[in-house]
Amino acid sequence: MGQTRHHQTGRFFEADKLKNIQPAAEGITLIIGVGAALTGLKAPVVYIDLPKNELQYRMRAGTANNLGKEQRDDNPETYKRFYFVDWVVLNAHKQQILPAIEIIADGQWKDQLTWSTQAAVSAGLQQLATNAFRVRPWFEAGAWGGDWMKEKIPGLNKEEVNYAWSFEMIVPENGLVFESDGQLLEIAFDWLMMKNAAQVLGQKDEQRFGIEFPIRFDFLDTFDGGNLSIQCHPRLQYIREHFGENITQDETYYMLDCRPGAKVYLGFQDDIDPVTFRQALEESVAANKPIDIEKYVQVHEARKHELFLIPNGTVHSSGKDNLVLEISATPYIFTFKMYDWVRLDLNGKPRPINIDHAFKNLDFSRKGAKVQEELISKQSVIASGADWQLVHVPTHAEHFYDIHRMEFDTTIDVQTEGKCHVLMLVEGTSVLVETANGSRHRYNYAETFAIPAAAGAYKIINEGAATAKVVKAFLK
């Protein structure tokens, strides 16, 4: 799996047959399919894009399959291959054929196909690269999912069993939506990075991350739900060697909301014994029986606007009755679950447990008093004015991003300083964001938006009666 980044779309096809394809002697010849641009014919390319969530819905309905497969695997296996093989390969293919693409179309609608020329889309992307923008989020149910988003976010389906995640801004998952005369065209966020990465990230950070957007925001909703699994994420060298990723999932939990008594599981107890812990986990899986996880893992009270630091290798989980804004680095998903409270997923099947992977990555030195000292952010005011203050919410030394919280009654002026900012209104009703060129956009409570480095400067205007609080994440 670690080699999939080096695979090419052409390996899924018979090269000789592709080369033998010739246009008809008369009329128009259409070549349709994933490998159409591999024929070598000098012809306009129409690229039909499909949102990742729509592809997953079609997979669940049994109408979408993996690249080159004639037989369908079950949905979990199909999804894993989508995520770790097909989408990686096809994204590289899109970047390779980009100069030949003349038309970009949105293939998610059953009865219509909206489209635009690549030139027009490129002009739209150029505007996004210098102004505030928000991606289209999407929402998913899960074994531990809750009801906070269902109750607080307008427009969501109230009949859904729960909402565990909101993919607020996770580049491998999200799309950008353009509108013209009432017509909507959605394309993957990757287009913006392929076209305008230096403007979005800034010259220095683009040299470091290329077309990968390195910061993600998402929600974990456990209000009236359940605990997340006890888990950890791979160390940097491990994810590079075993999974072919460039960065690992160093994350944080920003507590957007929580009920009194809500908990976060983070770090080990001072007397942790790795051998005993592993035995308990393996016995739990074998016998399908619960264990007293608090014998091994520390529990901390969750408080609104607190930040828990989860560098790679750290054991962690969110407890019930939290709305977590997860601010994280953005590799593809690699979560090693060790204990999942002996429950089934929404399809009535056990969720995968990865004890062996986890124990190759767990940092058992993150225990005892060190957890409180190093893994719970110590916040401080670093600048202030007549009706505003800037709070530093420091991350761990291993995190390559940092976090500020801007608290203001009327307005606050911000400089990008050559960095991309990812932001969310975490307290208040709505704000207006005005970039240096005069463009204005409104963002409501709990909505994620980004300011590209090339925007230079921007102003945030509080539209509510009470103090607004905006979280800002940026690369160190």
C-alpha cells in the first residue's frame, strides 16, 4: 500500500489496445472512460468530476466499483481500495492530464450534467486563491455519533440516525461549489491546489507541502452518542515506511461544546504496563468483553474552548457528550483502534481493531503528570486592544501548525503574513469577512472558512450582540 503513490493509471489498462484505438474515418469519435486520455489521440478532454461522498453513496447502493474490478468486494473493502489506491492514482492522473482538459463537468446529478470550460473554472479558482472561501462540508453517521449537529446545524436531515462526523475542511474529502445563473458546479478541492497552491499556502509552505493542503477541520459529535474508540495515530517514520504518506496525523481536540461531566481520554496512567495493557486488549477482542479502560488510560474533564494535544503515538479518545472540533494535520486516514467498547457498527458488524499497529506506535512515556503538563494547552493573551484580544492556544512541539483565538466585540484586523489561515466562528452568531480587495463573505457559527496566504490582509466584523470568538489555525 505504501507504493500506491508511485502507481500510474496506465497500469490498469492494456497499453497495446489503447495505442490501437483510432478515430473513425467519418463523423465524431467519442472515447469514454477513466483511461480515455491515455489513448494518445490529440483530442479535447472532458473531465467528469464526482464528489467523494456521492461515490460512497453509490458504493453502498451497489452501483460503484473499484477501478479495473469486474467483481465487487463488500463495501468496507471497496471503500479502502477507493481511499488508498483508486483516488490516489486518479488524482495523480488528473494532475498529469490537466493541460489537455477543456471541459470540467459535475457528474453527481441524475438528470443533468452541469459543466464549464477549464478556462472559466481556472478564473474562478484564481478568485478563491486571493479571497475567503468555504468548502462544501458533508456529514456522516457512525457507531458513536450524536445529535448536536442535527439540532444545531440548519438543513440537515433530522431522520438520520445520528451524525458522527462533519467533514468541514478535509481536502481529500471536500468539494468547491461554483454558481452561475442558478446552476451549480462542484469540483474537488484538489483543483485549487493543483492550480494555485503557492497562492493558497504561500511560497514557503508550498515548497514544503506541494499540492497537499496540510491542515484539516472536522467535527466529532458524541452528544447523546457514545465514546470514540481508544486509539492512536502512526509515528511519522512509520506512516512513511508502511503507508507511503508524507505527513502523519498529529491532531488536537478543540472543545467547541460539551455537557457538564463530559470526558476526554488522553495519555496513560502513571503505572501503565504495556504488556498487561496489551493482554487486556487482546482478551477483550477474543472474548468480546469490556475492560476497565481507566485502569490504563487517563480521563480528563472536558471544558468549552479547551484544547487537548494529541501528537502521533498518543493514546486518546473523546467521551460521550462532546462536540469536538478536531484540528489536525491532513494525511489520508490512519487510525489504529485498540478498544471500541465491545460494540457493533451501524451495519451490525464489529469495527476493525489494530492492536499490533498501535503497539508499534504508542508512546508510553506520555503518562502520569506529564500528560497534564504537555498535552493540555496552556492558553494566554498575547495581544489586545480596546475591544479585542488575541489568545495563543499553543500546540505541541511535534505539531507543525499553531492555533490562535481572536475574541472581539466589533472588528479585528488580521495579516496573513504569507500563511494560509483556516478559521471557524466558535462563539457568536455570524461574522463578515472582508479581504483586502473589498470582497465580503458571511460565515455563521460553527462554519469553517479559509483565507489564502495571497489575500494578504482581512477584517472580521462581528454581526452578533455578544463577543465573537474565532479560532485560527496556521502553519508554524
